[in-house]
Amino acid sequence: MAGGLAALLDDVAALVKLTAANLDDVALAAGRASAKAAGVVVDDAAVTPQYVQGVEPKREFPIIKKIAIGSLKNKAIILVFALLLSQFIPWLLTPLLMLGGAFLCYEGAEKVIELVSKDKHESDVPVVVEGEEAENKVIAGAIRTDFILSAEIMVISLNEVASESLINRALILIVVGIGITIAVYGAVALLVKMDDFGLYLVRKGKSSGVQSFGRGLVKAMPIVMKVISFIGMLAMLWVGGHILLDGMHKLGLPAPYDFVHGVEHSVSHAVHGAIGSVLAWFANTGLSLVFGLVVGATIVGILHFTPWGHGGGHGTHDEHHDGAHGKHEAGIPAATAVEEGKHEEGCASSVRA
């Protein structure tokens, strides 16, 4: 009896060790997959704060919470669909991933064109969100946009771990989905409240140093949001371009992929050591970004200047603006209010770019 119990305990211990090792593998794979989806994650974090512009400060957290829950539901739906594809139609993942990459290139290129041309849409005029119906519209618009971004994240992550078993793939995607959602919307919650915190320090700070720090936060946040948006734009072009290059290589069109990697290897061989590796990475990333910009600009041209496009190039951004009522550059009024000590509840929301 004692021997049987000892054998059972040994089996349990072995199972625990095996499970722990498997969880470690899942965690490592989830980290690797999340890194591959970095461009989409940055874009998600850059887009989401727009949805709480013009919203009363007390409603910001509840709105972000509802959007985050909607994002988790999106990822759950996409997870099931993606796993079925990877199990029964795995060859379809590369074309789907390339479609997603093309969408990223389109989004990034449109942002570059708007940045260069300084084109502002009518929907860029800030409108204060009031009432439950308007708030629900904001949330619905945000969740629709998140569905596209979540699909990109999950498919990119799945492609990275396609060789894993079905159970491991499911576990990895669950970890990635939950982890990225928490990271993105946690960061968004901090960002949208940072200027409120700055205003609090200005009003309640007991020293001039604390009050100056608060003013600095309020003035800095519009700049921070613009920097995040700019980084997101570059990341979309780089990631989208890389996805397309890799997909073309897998589908039997290796020339662009080989050219980029040829330049990368040439740089690495020309400059030895860590510096060479860094420069080689920048060469690959820069060329992928340029390729993504060319593809994205082509798509923008097709959507804007062809009869079947019907000016649809701004469709995705219009959804953003419908929900968020646009990106506005009203950092000056809030900063002025701080200087004059005339802060009213809700003015914090107007500083976000």
C-alpha cells in the first residue's frame, strides 16, 4: 500500500514538473508572439485614447472598462476562428496575415499622407460626448475598430506559434489576448488620467515644485500622445511591410524578401559586432517600412481615386472619428486654464491630442 502511494506521488510530481515545463514554454511562446504583434499593439494604444475625448472625467474609466471587455470578447471570437483555421485550413493563414499586413500598410500610409499634407477632416472638430446614447455609440465604435486590431494581433501571434500543438496554441493565444488587453487598456487608462493628475497637483500641491510638476504634466500630455501616435504610424508600416515581404516569400515571390535580407546581411558583414547587428536590424526595418509605405500609398490611391473606391479611403478613420469625435489639438486651452487657475471639471479631457 505504501509502495503504491509512493508511486502515485511520484507520478503526480512528474505530472506537476511536466505541467510547469509546459507552462514555461507557453509563457515564452506568448512573449515571442506578443513581440511580433508590437506594431498593432502600439497602434491600439495610440488610437484608443481618442474615444474618451470630450467625455466627463468621471466617465472615462467606465468607458475604457467597457471597451476593454468588448476587446476581450473580440479576441475570444477571433481565437476560436483562428484555431479552427490553423487546424483544418493552415494554408489560409498566410494570405489572411498578408491581408492584415496590407491593412496596416494602408492605415500607416494614410497617416503619413495626412501628416505631410496637413489634411484635416471635418470630423476633426471636437464634440463633447453627452448622454447614454452618445456614450454607447462611442463604445460601439471603439469595439468595432478594436475588432480589426485584435484580429491582427491574434493572427500574427498564431502565425508565430503555428508549429505548437493545438492545446498549446490555444493557451498561448489566451495568454497573449488577455495580456495585451490588460497592457493596452491599462496604459490607456493611465494616459487619459495623467493630465487630470497634473491638474490635481496644480490645485492641491503644497509646494511650488509640485505645482510646477503638475503644470508640466498637463502641457506634456498632448506631446506624449502625438509621439505615441507617430511611433504607432511607423510601427504599422514596418510590421505591415515585413508581413507582406515574408508572405510573398512563402507564396513563391522571394525577390523583395531576398533583397531586403541581402542588404541586412551586407550591413551585418560590413560592420562587425553589436553595432553591426543593430545597423542590420535598422536596415531590415527601414526597408520593410519603405515597402509598407509604397504598398499602403498604392491602396490609398486605389480607394481614393478610382470609381469603385468612392472615396472610401477614410472609412476606418471615420469610424475612429465617429466614436471619438476626432483628434483635436486643444492642448492650449487646458494649459491656459491651469496658468489662470480656472479649471472646471472636464477640462482635463480637452488636452489630449
